[in-house]
Amino acid sequence: MTEPLRSTFDEELEAIKSGILIMSNMVVETIPKGTEALLEGNLTTAQEIIEADDELDALSVSLEDRCYQILTLQQPLAGDLRAVMGALWMNNEIERAGDLMTNIAKATRRIFPEKIPEVVSSLIQNMSNEAQRLLNLSSESYLQGDSGLAAALDDIDDRLDDLNVETVEAIFEKHNDKNLTLNVAVQLALICRYYERIGDHAVNIGERVRYIVDGWTAERTGAARLTDRQKNK
């Protein structure tokens, strides 16, 4: 690739990286906003989050098109190819995380005007904080090209998984005590699942960062284990 073409290509890669970070930041900022709307029963804010998802979708489509254009016209190899493919995968993970916050906003409308018990509200707030932290860390690992941080996300996510179990248990305890209707309890349990899934998407982003930085994938690791087992038979 000649120097002028290389320069243009590098600019395209930076534009894609910037787009990924913009999308991620949008979702990161939506998490506390959506949680506040849920816990305070703010339907106006919930509706704003639902409508804002269209903007995230538009950015996602634009970024996806840009990645495909590079793959078609530039035909990148090795590390450059991993950078583009990794961005495509992360784009999908971030867009889905945004969808989950939209789901929480829609559930907020279904719960209204019921009040969420304080013990459950506190646990949901903790889940929100943890989901936001995980997505922030995944963005940081991508920005810095830090495969170590990216790999650590799976372990960090254990805290959110534990909170999910604890919160769902608290929800149905309150339902059994007649402090929550079954409909609200089910909606809150689904909301917990949405926060937990945001953490999973952050972990997946970390895996894509590792792929970009050093070519690691969980699938290749699994395939290598299978090969070793077959050799040892």
C-alpha cells in the first residue's frame, strides 16, 4: 500500500474507532439515566431513551457500512483486517446493549405507577452501576489496546452476575410478602436480566479487543483444546 493510500486507510480506521467509542459512550450515559427513570417512575425520561435508540441505530448502520466499504475497497490484511472485523463485532455488541436500555425504559412504563421497594431499588442501582462500570472498562480497553484489561472483564463480570441472583431473590421475596404484584415482580426480574446482559456484552467487547490486539479468540482456544485431547487419545 503506497504512503498516501496508507494515510487515508489509517484515517478511516481512526474514524471507525472513534465511531465505536461514541456509540459506547452513548450507551454508558444512558445506563444511569434509564435507571433513574425506572426508580423514580419518570415516564418522560423513559420515552426520551426509547426515542434516542433510533440515533444509536443510525450510527450503528453508518459504521457498519463504513466497515464493509473498507473490506471491499481496501482488502486489509493481518492486523488491519482484525481491526475492521473487531469493530464490526463490537458495533453489534454496543447496539444490543443500547437495545437493552430501551427495554428497561419500556418496562418502566409497564411498572408505572407502582412503587419499587427500597431494598430492591438499592440492588437495582448497584446492578446499574456495575453494568456501567463494565461497559466503561470495555471502552477503555479498546481505546488503549489493553488486552490485559479486556481479558479481566470476564472475572469482573462475576460481581454483576451475583447481584443479578441477589436482586431477583429480593424481588420475589417482596412478591411473596405481598409488597409487589406478580406483574411488577416479573418486569423487575426481566430488568435485572437486561442489566446482566449488558455486562455480557461488555465481556464480549473485551474478547473482540483481544482479537484485535493479539488475534486471540475463545473459539480458537476451544479448538486448540479439542486438538490436544484428540492427540492424547
